Amino acid sequence: MARALGSAGPRVLLALLVTWLLAGACGGAGDEQGRGGAGDTRGTDGDRLAIATTVAPITSIVANIAGDRADITGIVPEGTNSHTFEPRPSVAELLSSVDVVYLNGLGLEEPTRELAEANLADGAEMVELGTLALPEEEHIYDFSFPREEGRPNPHLWTDPPLALRYAEIVAGDLAARDPDDAEYYRGNLEAFEGIVGGLDAAMRQSFATIPDGQRKLLTYHDAYAYFARDYGWEVIGAIQVSDFEDPTPKDVAALIGQVEAEGVPAIFGSEVFPSPVLEQIGREAEVAYVDVLRDDDLPAGPGDAEHSWLGLMRFDYVTMTEALGGDATALRELRVANVAPDEAEYPQ
């Protein structure tokens, strides 16, 4: 059964309350779950927090919560492979000047994490949102992220309930670092929760129109595993194997046979990473090849409301719904807006 958006609410709200209480009582004791504890890390003269983030969806989520109370700089350019991206040496200077780095963790951006470990100033910290958001027993391992390699699928943000969990962690952490603005961050979190709730309702309404047995995904990359678990979809395969090389001819033949057996009307490729292999599979299985999905490349451009986590989610799930024979009107009519103006710096 798909997990409803509100099903993790009591656990999440309790965890967030504990975060804020501990921050006030202890001034930030450390932990071993992906971050150290956050005390008030603003300068004594009221300087704005300096924040670094990694992939664009995380940058967008953080910007929704931090609003105009912080300076936010993304590190991983959109349209690059975040798993293998090697940050430029100039990023080390940025990392040496920030108060906190919000990253996904779970093995997604190891070169960036290692650079941060080597360059963060005393008192600055890394917060691994994915590591904190999901207990180990709920990790998913799959074709691109096999259990024997020890790294679970890290793409939690494509699942709205888990993206909300990211926002809750960020709000609690910012409130601890900047107590004077704690109510501002909590207010932004409440507004973001409303945005996620509206998206969740539109997704469920649209998905309900997809013909029976058609909520199946063959994609270029295993980026939708947590989404599939929560919304009752089935991931039938991905062409990108764990070493990020093309699959073997044997793998391709097996995928063609699987697509034919499943009877799906479409398979999905990436707008950023064209795939001759997926195009071949679509052609030989005689199904549509839709090559516009994105997992961390936001639509439109910086400053546009669509250039956001919400814009990304709406784009992908409209694309999936319509390609599989459903009616995405509810998603198309969803208003895309940020909680606060997004002034983050997105690298190009």
C-alpha cells in the first residue's frame, strides 16, 4: 500500500520538536547521524547565515525555508551527474566561508562531501538530509544501487513526503543556528508543508486516471524508487547500471523482453542525458520513448517560479501521467510558487 503524505507526521513532528528543544537547552550537542549539533552560528553582529548546498532540488528546498535570512550558494551545476561531479578548486574557498553545508548524503555527492570535510572552518558543519530523513531499514537498493555495494538509492527528494522531511530538518537546524529568526523558519516550513500537501493531492488525483496496470516505470536512472513506494507505482527497470556505464547487450535484450511483457505504453529517458540504448529499447519494443524527465535539473531558469523543486516535481509527474495514458489536469492546474523569493545562487 502506498504511504499517505501524513502517515509519518507524528514521528516527524516529534523529531523536529526535539531538535528545537535540544537546541535551546544544550546549545547544540553533536550526534552521529549525519551532522553535528547546531548552536547559534550567526556572527555576533547579526550577520546572515552563509549556506552551501549541493544539487539544485536541495538548494530550492533550503531556499524555501531560509528565505531572505541567509545567503545560499549551490555547488553542483544542473545537468551534471551528481554522483561523479568533481567540484572545481574554487569551491574549496566557498566551503571555507560557510556556516553550514546541506547535502543529500547516502553516497550521492562523495567528491563534494570530501572537499567540504577538508575545507570547512571551525564550527561549520555538514547536514546530510537524506541520511537524517530515512532510517536504514527503509533504504531501497535496486538495479543502479545494489545492496552489495553498500550505498542505497539516494534520490529521496523525488518523493514529496521525504522532500517535506528534508524541509523539516532544515527548518529545525536553521532555528538552532539562528534563534532570533526561528519563528520565521517555522512559518516558512508551515507554508512549504501546504505546498507539498497540494502537490500530493494533485498527484494522487492525476495518477488515479492512469489505466489499471500502467503505473510502471522503465527509466534512464533509478531516481524514483521512493516515489514509487509511496504512490503505488512499480519500477520495472533502469538502464543505468551501478557503475554508470551502458548496460550490456544481454541486459538490453532482457529489458526489451520485459517492456513487451509488461505492456507499458512508454519508457522514460532524460532531458539532460540522451540515451541511444533507451531509444533502441523503445523502438524494438514498439513503445513511446519520452526523453524529457529530470531528477535534479530544474525547469526554466533561476528567478522563475518553475525553477524550483515544486516545478520539477510537477513537470516530471505530468510527463509520466500523460505518457502512460492518464489525465494530468490536476497537476497542470497546480500553482507553482515558492514560499519566499528564491535568491539562491545556482551554478551553471
